[in-house]
Amino acid sequence: MTNSFRTSTGGRVNRELPLSFQFDGTPYSGYAGDTLASALLANGKHDIASSIKFGRPRGVFAAGPEDPSGVIQIEEPFPEPMLMASTVELYDGLVASGLPGQGWLADRPDPARYDAVHHHCDLLVVGAGPAGLSAALTGARAGARVVLVDSLSEAGGSLLGSTEVIDGRPALEWVESVTAELDEHPDVLHLQRATAFGCYDDGFALALENRTDHLGGAADPDDTRQRVWRIRAQYLVIATGAHERPVVFNDNDRPGIMLAASARTFLHRFGVLAGGRAVLFTTNDSAYAAAFDLSDAGVTIVAVADSRAQVSERLQDGCVRRGIALHTGHVVSGTDGDRRVESVDIAALTGDNEVGQAERVAADLLLVSGGWNPAVHLFSQARGRLRYDDGIGAFVPAEDLEQGRAVGAAAGHFGLADALRDGASAAAAALGPTATAAVTEHQVDDLVEAPSAVLWSVPGSGETGMAFVDLQRDATTQDVLRAVGAGLRSVEHVKRYTTIGTGLDQGKTSGVVTSGIIADALGVGVAELGVTTYRPPYTPVAFAALAGRNRGQLLDPVRLTPTHVWALTRGAEFENVGQWKRAWYFPREGESMDGAVARECRAAREGVAFMDGSTLGKIDVQGPGAGELLDRIYTNMMSTLKVGRARYGVMCGADGMVVDDGTVIRLADEHFLLTTTTGNAASVLETMEEWLQTEWPELRVHLTSVTEHWATFPVVGPKSREVIAALVPDLDVSNDAFGFMTWRDAEIAGVPVRIVRISFSGELAYEVNVSAWHAMAVWRAIAEAGRPHGITPYGTETMHVLRAEKGFPIIGQDTDATMTPQDLGMSWVVSKKKEDFVGKRSFTRLENQREDRKQLVGLLPQDPSVLLPEGGQVIETADLPEAPVRMLGHVTSSYHSATSGCTFALAVVRGGRDRLGETLYVPMNGTPVPVTVSDTVLYDKEGARRDG
Amino acid sequence: MQLIPCPWCGPREEVEFHYGGQAHVAYPAAPADLSDREWAEYVFFRDNPKGLFAERWVHSTGCRRWFNAIRDTGTHDFRAVYRPNEPKPVIS
């Protein structure tokens, strides 16, 4: 039984190109141009999925993305869950299965490529149906840059599923001529298989283009599978058509029940008969075309149930001519069947909202039409206002967008002539006289339709059986009524209570119906009740597509220091510091981290060690106002710094809290170079720019980030003087000639360097600064000159231990945004002479004078082998009291000191400096551990070591 | 995604910008002369109106320059942008 429901001729499928596929383990065949849904229906396969809550069989309910029930999983070639059978183009070798409302994700990385393209245009037309094509052609002829996107495999939209005639010829001939002409225009970008899924501010829209799936195995694996188009349009034409709306009745979810126009689409676009014996249930004229066309194609139309009391003579004649029993004033009140609809109950609407005795007719197909909802999703996303149209029972655009318009069926203008005219005039409105001149008139015979009836739900539905409002969520009329009964009055609340509209179809067929049912239950108008918000994406979009190329190594930049490869070859372990990779420690063969750090610390304290400190932020400050700017930014005086000297500085926010620290060196009268902590390099530059541009524009200063330009290599330890002396023989490195906090220009390995006497370890140290371009030559020279002294490379862990032993805080680790310089015990860095600087006034605020502020202190565990956890809370008592426990502060840094042979910590503690010598406690695994509050400086309290 | 008209560069996408809070909150001429309350007003207190609001913005990943804008906080509409040295435009 292959393709036994395929018509002998017709449809847009290529019968020369049969395709094999598998569904639920059974092999089938279809044709190129099929969707998975049409191919399954062609094979008579209707029950393809089961429902999420009740496990009821479900089939294809619609031919497009509005389908709430044909949910499938692709198994091969690459797993992809939760897709609509109606939106999956068939390809050879496709293996898929029906889903019970939930799918499964691949357990392996997606090998496909995804990317994004930015595009700008005068006119973005969404939808290549009659209205969209008319707009795009008018725009193209006017010379505009036009983008036309459409979700289907070919242009035509609703014309693909109908038998319309334009200018006396089949409409698809017109479509062909329009697309051919668009191809001729170099400024027109025409994308099929591209779904606009989001509209945002200022003419910005996103579209997802499916580029390779339909090619199956013939696709180039290196080609981009899906592309997100980021389109910025001057004007947006929304020609997205309309979705047919169902009517709710008992057992309205069986396979074989589908929207009328979808069945017509399966016939005309795919040459597929959705059944053999059909009933049509309608509230409007448009659905008769489906019944008549299917009848003409050989389907027996058993009956038409039209809820209206009267039907036009044209339709009556059409039924008579085809031998179709027409029941006006009738509805479908229920269905029966096992895996598929087998019979349909037709009943008369009687008087006051009731139905009469039903007559049961045998049928394997039930066509339903409750009217049409304009696809206003994108229009609404672009903040277009909607209004409720009583006549069609749907929400329609109430206005033009500032930069766009909905046209054709999307605007509630359902006739073909309207669509063609709408599209052209929207382009003319956007582009002006040249486009107006390009508007073409067409000859179309639109039939005059009688008014539709608005019927959300057949009376009595759900009282005895189940009547589904949202098939995908298995939500029924009873669920809606229960929500209203629970006191919910807003459609948004009912949506969340019932989950209606939260499936991957996003309630395209259930949203307005839900509003209608709620309105009836509350006795209010649908207009005042409204409809739930339309949010992007219009159709599901995979995260892989949104991520595009930004995954794996391209997710985030990785910043490497000049010595990175050298450290790699030395077996260094690295740590991430923001985007930087920094050498953490350099373990020797078989050495633990603690062992390596202890060895590196000893080298720095007893011999000589060196590290790559290039990640330090560096800002070059130049101009006549440079000194003044730094005076206002730093808490201490910088303008008095002499050329050739360096000074430590702290900067605060206006609230007086420390934001960063670093060193400033003066290179010339109007030229300073300052360093920031690694993590704050960007924010310090931004803050300085902010003050400069917004408060002090009179200061003539330029700020330049030079972080990457300068490599910085501290050479640390009592032997460092000998190493520098060997490297720069003609430099007097004696303490008298080259004192602490001064700098000298020199040359190492033929490369100009700047050497600064700065110490972040308390030891004698020389910081060698060199252009990053030549950094490795200098690094190797240092290593070579240091070899006789056993120079040892060290990483960030040792750097942290060394600085913590000296009580040097790391801004951002030992501080948060509530610490002043005074809290850090650094009153000495706050100028008393300067009249003002950023933060100064805040220091005298009452809050900042409190004696119980948290202050930085040292903590010495009374058992010197206990390493306190960073972040551990500091409390007053040896026994853990009942909660809430009074917290005095917390541990900010904690290490082993190889030099002192003990563990130690830095902590912020309330009134900490008045507690020196006290015993406090840090709970570890629930047991408070005694610690002695100490000075922050553990090692070399006199500072005797820095000059060697 | 909204376009923000940088007065130095022209319209650019909003992701290129950072918000800088209320505009025209000048750094006090003599902070030392202010009471704690007056200083706190400068440091911590800002208006938060629904409707037109004069704000500071910076074109962070573009020209890196600051500018002021009159924005409708209800609609996100930028009604005017102007450079820091230009007077605040009058908009009804």
C-alpha cells in the first residue's frame, strides 16, 4: 500500500524523484516536494503521534506550522526533537517517529554548521503569497532593496493549495513570472525556506533559513545547515496570510480530523487525498472550496454541516451538483473511531444554544472550518495594535506600523484581489511615487462570500466527552471553564493555568478560540477580553541556530600572555582569569600543587623567581591635564610624582568605596602610565573616560588602553639584583642609584625595556616592562641570566601567597563594593592635602565613621595545619549557636605559608582592628575552628626585605 | 533590537551602548560644604519617572563617547540626543 492516497496527476511534487523514508520503524516512500505529513497521508498513515497527557492517537491537523498535533522526532541523520510533520520537508533516508508530546535530544555534538548574516533593505516582505509577491515586485520595479522571505519550499503561499486564476491564467503561472522577474533585480534578495520568526524595534526582523535539510544526503556537510538572517528594514510588509480556525466539539482530536483548507492544500500542493469519505463542518463559505475540490478529485463528501441557517445559492448548487447532502443550521457534535475517525455525529442547532439528536454518518475524514485568524504574530510583535473584528471572529491589525503594514489575509482582507492590491499599495506607501507608478492592476474574479458565523465551541461540548481546545497540551473546554471557575479573568492567567498556547505551535489554532470560550463563560465581549501576547519566535528555532558560529572555541575570546607557549612547554597548570589564561603554578614531575607553590614561594623569598604579569591592566595617560585628572581619580596625590618615579594608588567611587588599585609611573611631564588589576582593566578605563567626558571636559587628556602592548615580568627575590645587573651591565642597580618606586629605561637582549622597582611580594623586585612583540626574547634572557641563581618561574598562586603574606589586598577578592581605604587599613593612601577627589566627601559620612565597620585583618588558625575555607563565616563563639547566628565577617583569602610554616588568612571582620589578639571562630563542616585575629602582615612586618 | 541615534556616529544597534543613569546631575562644586544628606542626594538618589527622562548614554563599542538623550521610559523612544556640552532640548 504505497501512495495509495496519491492522485494520479497534479500537485507540486516531483513524481520522477521518489524518496524513501522510515516512520515509526516502517519504510515508506514519497516524492521530492512532499512534507513528512503529506508523504504519510499519501500512504494512508493518519495516526502518527500520541497526546501528552491522555495518550490519545493524534494525526495531522493542519498542513502548516499551525498544526497542533502532528509532532514528530527526527531520529536520523541527526536527532532533532519536537518538529511538526507538516513543516519537515521530505528527503531520502529520513528516519522519524511520532512523539507522545516530548522528544529526546541528541547525546552527541551537532556536526552541522550554523551561522548568521546581517542584511539591510528598504523593504522586507514576509510571505511570498499573492500579497507578498505583489509588494516585492512593486518594490523591485521601483528600484528598492527588497528582501522577500517565505517559509515554504517555493513561492506562492495560499495559491499553492488552491485553483485561483489571475489575469485569466492559473495563478501559479503568475507566481512563476513574478519570481523570475524578482530574480532579475540585483537588489532583491529572495529566500524560500526562510521563516521570519521575530519582529523587533526599528524595522529589525529575524528569519531562519533552512538551507540543506531538503537535500538529504546530497547536502555538502560543510555548508551551513541553518542561517539566521538579521534584517534591518526601512519598511516591513507583513504578508503572512491567515490560519484557519477550528471549532471545538466532542472528540475533535482524532486522526482524520483536519482543517478544511489544509486538506485542500494536501490535494493541490501534494496530490494527496486526506481520506475517502469526508464530512465538512463549517461556519463560513471558504471551506466549501475544499469539499468541492476533494469531491471533484474523487473523495466522497458524505455531508456538509454548516452552522449557519442559510447558505448562498451558489454553494447550494455546488453541493447538489456533486450529490453532497447539505445540512444548514447543523454542527458536528462528536466523532467516533479507534485509531482514526470512523464516524461523525451531525446534529441540528436548536433554539437556545443546544443541539438536537445527532445522526451518525460513517467517514474517515472530517474537515473543519471555524473561519480564519489573520497571522498577526509578527505585526503584534512589532507592537502593532490589534482590534477584534466581530464579523470574522478574529483579531486584525488596527493600524499601520510606524514603518510597516500588514497586508492581504494577514490584515483580514481574505480575497485574492484584495491581497494583490494591498501588497502593491504597501510598497507604494513605503517607497513613494516611483513605486506608485510600478503598481500593476490585475483581473481577478473573487466570489462574494456570505457572512460567516462565529462559533467557538459546539453547544454542550465537553459536558459528556472530551472537547479539546489545545490538542498539543491536551487542554479541554472543561479546563478553560475550571480556570474561569477558579476566578481567573485574564486570558494570560487562563493560559498559564491551562497551559493552552504554550506548546511548540504556540496556540496558533487555539488562542483566539480560548478567548472566545472565556468570553462566553464570563459573559463579556472578546474585544474587551483580548488575546494572549504574541511573542517571538513565531515557529520553534533551535538554540544551535541562535548560537550560530559562537560555540566551542568561538564562544568567547581567549587572551594569552606572551609567554603562554613557554609556560605550556614547561608543564604549567593554567587558571582562567576573565578571558585570560594565566600560568597558575609550574609543577615538576610528580609534584603536587602545594609542593610546587611552596617551592616557588621559597625561591622568591630566598633566591630569585620570575613571573608573567602581563595581564595587569595598563592605561596610558597623556596631556596637559594628566596630573590633575589622576589627582581627582586617585585618593592620593599623583601630580607631584616626579618623572622617573612610581607611586601606589587607590581609586574609589563617589560613594567612597574602593574600586581599584595599582601603580602610577610618570614617564614625562604630561605622560603617565598606570596599572589596574587584571579584571578591572576595562572598567577603570571606562570610569576614567566617564569622568573626563561628562564632568571634566576642560581637562586635556587622552586615555589609551595599552594592556596588550606591554608585557610585564616581575623578577623577584634577594638575588634579583644580581640577575638584573647581569642583564644590564651598564645600569647602576644599587639601592642608592635605583631605589624603591623608581624606574629606569634600559636594554635587554637588544630590546628597549623599562625596569620599575615595584614589589607585590615584599621582596626586592624589579618589574621588567617590554613591548609585547619582543617579550619572549627578554623573557628568555631573564631565564638565562637567572640560571646561575636557580631562577624559578612562578604562577598566580604563588603570587597570591606572597602578596597575602604581606597583607596586600586584592581588590575584588579581599574587598567588595562596601570597603573603604580606611576599612583596608590604608588611611595612609588617602590624601589629607587635596581639597577633593572622587569619594573624599563620602569618607566623613556618618555611616563610614562607624566603628563596627568590617575591616581587613589577618586570621591565624590556632591549629597551624588548618586551612580556612575562603568565604568561611567568622563568628564569636566556640559553640555554634541557634540560628540566626551573628556573623562578624568572612574569610577573603586563605593559604599555607611555606615561609612561616603555618596557615594564615585575610578576613573582613566587624571592628576587626580593635580585636587584634582576640580568639574568634570560623565554622568548618559545622564545627567552629578557633582563630587568632592578627595584623594583616604575616611576614617581614618591618618591611626590611624590599631593598635587598 | 532598537536603534539608538548616537550624536557622534548616527543610528547604531542598542547592544553597542551602555546606560549611564540620569543626566544633568552635576558633581557638586564644593562637596566638603554639603551636609551628609545633600551629599547622599548626589551620590545615591536619582529620579525614576515614567515618561520623558534626560539620561546619559555611552557608545561603548562604537566611538566610546558619552552623550545625553531624552528618552520616553514608557515606550523606549529616543526623543532627542545631544552632546554633553549642548543644552537640554525642550520637548513637550
